[in-house]
Amino acid sequence: MNKDLAIHCWPGSYYLDSEKRWESGTLSLTRTTVRFVSSQSKDSLASFRLSRIVDIKMETSSFIFSTLTVLEEGNVKHWFGSLKPNRLVVYNVLEHFWRERLLSSASAEARGAESQPTKGRQLINLMAGAQKRLEDTGRVLSHQGEQFDNMMQGLEKMDSDLGVADKLLSELESPSWWPFGKLPWKLQQEAKAEDAARAASAAAAAANRGSVRNRVISSIPAVVSRGADSDLKPGCLLVLVSSIEVRDTSCVILHRFERSEVDEIRVHSPYEITVRQRFIGRPDVCYRLLSAKMPEAMAVLEMQYKKKVEFTPEYAVFKTPPLSSPTDPHDWHQAAGPQRCQEPELPREVPAGGGLSQLQVHSQQQSVSQEEAQELKQMLLQLKSLALEAETELERQDEVLDVLTNSADRATMQIGKHTGRMKRLL
């Protein structure tokens, strides 16, 4: 994934302390970097990594001018003003990605190009992502299996009710004389007891379904907005088994999208999506969500709402591989020395000659250590176990589907027969 592309951009101005003036341009945020590019000269006036940020504040300049300030390591302060749509929106987005970058376990990559992860660590990160996706798949399969089990219970109850209906119809078709049959009040008592048992069973099944439906699969912090991105505020996104919930920082539900009510999920970037519910005769309900941990939620959303997920053309740009060198030499104009660019791990050509150069190349390859190999082995065993469990669950569900098909066909035939018998009695 190309991490140099902007996740979000805002027009505004930047204060040049050396020239004591404001310069108009565009403030952009990537996965690891904040940049400001002049709209006139196209030069990068400021460029620094999120990991180097010390503090982000909303302040006022000496001219009573509302600004957003970012304090960088080394006591370097950047002033941004005239931000659109407004200063608060930019603050919420920058503060979210900065906080998540600090809390992220993978923040070592952003602390400097000199601390590149080893090959073993890269493999471990890939395996961790695969394991997370397989665990999410297992949760969805488990929910699907519970639905099949509930359907089986419903069909068994239906079969029992059809058996009772068969007995009642047999009594109506061949009525016995009253002195030798059951007393009328006795029949009423049995019918009431049967209705009470049926209601209790239905209530228990409904409570069980409710507990399963409200199970949280994924929960991530996010910056949310209803409609346009002019009112982005901190909140969170919850992906449940049967719905999607958008909440604020106090965990108050802003909106709940039931699974059947979600009409569209547009993916603008790996970190930004829009969830829409359409209506006829009134405005749609649309929420825009921006989160540094959105890829974790997308692993579940793509599985649950596969036919409703739509990737925009902007998302395709993020999937293009980054260039080996920046196209604009000014992109890292203001960056610190070791952070100006990332050196390639290996030279494109290895000169022929002494063994010393070969040893240097071998040392640059950063081979997998014994500890990393052991960790990879453990993760592979866990992946194998998860895959076997998923295969077993799929085989069980396949058998349940066959039973459901046969039971449904048998129930349909019985209902048809009972309907004909009741018509003859009438």
C-alpha cells in the first residue's frame, strides 16, 4: 500500500517565521506524515512525521487570529490558519491519527528510517494480519452456525406442531361420541398449557437470538460525521453481528444501522468509509467515518456486507505501489536529515569482487533470527488450527443445510396435506 498518498487535505495558510508572513496552500495528512505545500510555488513549506509531534493545540495568534499549532521535536512550532471547513475538524483528524500512531504497536516504523524492521518482523506482521482476518472469519462462521442451529430448532418445533395438528384433524375427521371422548374443559386446559409452553419457548429463543445479535465483532476509535466532512467529531465504530453502530466519545449511540438497512458502504481510502441508508420521500442517513484502524473493521465489513461494499476510484490509487524515489524533490525539503528519505535495503547491482562486499550485502539483508523463526512457527501452528476449525465448522454446516432442506420439504408436504384436509372438513 502506498503510504505517501494523502488521506485528507485541507486548504489553509502557513506562517513563515523567517519571512514573517502567511503563505496559502494545502495541508495534507498521510499515514505517517503531515505536509504543507504552497499553492503558488508548489514547494513543501513543512513536512514532519506524526511520531515527531509533541503537542497539537488550537491557539490564537497575536492578531486575534484563530490558528492550529503543531509542536515538533526540537521545539519547532508550526502555525496553520484559515483552515477549511474549520479549525476544529482539522484538529480532530490530526489528533486522532497522532494518538493512534503513538498507541500503535507498529509505531517503530514511524520513529525513523534508520530503524527499519527486519525481514522476520515484516513476516510476523504479515502473519499477524492473516491471523486476525482468519479469526474474524471464524467469528462470522460461528454466527452463521448459530443461525443454522436456530433454524433447526424452529423446524423441529414446526414438525411437532404439525404432529399435533395431524392428531386434531384425525379427531375431527373421526369424531368420537362425547361420553367416551375428552371433556371440553379438559381440552381447553391442555390447549392453554400448550400455548404457555410455546410462548415460553419462543421468548427463550428470542432472548438467545438477541444476545447473539448484539455481540461485538470489531470496535475501533474513529472521527465521525453525519453527511459531509464539515463536522468531523471524535467517536467510535462498532461492528456487531447484526448491525453497525456509530457512537460518540461517551458511548452514546448516534445511529444504529441494522444489517438489512445498510444500502451502501463506500470505501474512499483504507482509512475512510461512508455508510448509507436510503429512504423514499425523506433524506438518506449517511455517516462518514475516518479512522487509523479502519483496515481492522474493513476485514469484517467486507465479509458481512460483501455485495454492498463499493470501492471508489480514490481507493484504487492507494493500492498502487509507491515510486522508488519521490517525484517532487521538494517533498522532503524541510525534513530532518535521517528522515529525509528511505534508503533501499539492497543495492540494485552487486559489484563483482572481494568477499567483503558479499558479506556487507548479506548483513544488509537482515535475515530471520532464531527467535523470529520460533515465533513464526507458533503463528503458523495457530493459523493451521484456525483453518482446521473453520473447515470442520463448514463441513458441519453443510450437513445441517442438507437436513434443513429435507425438513423444509417434508414440512411443506405436510402443510399441503393438512390444508386439503381442513378444506374438506369445511
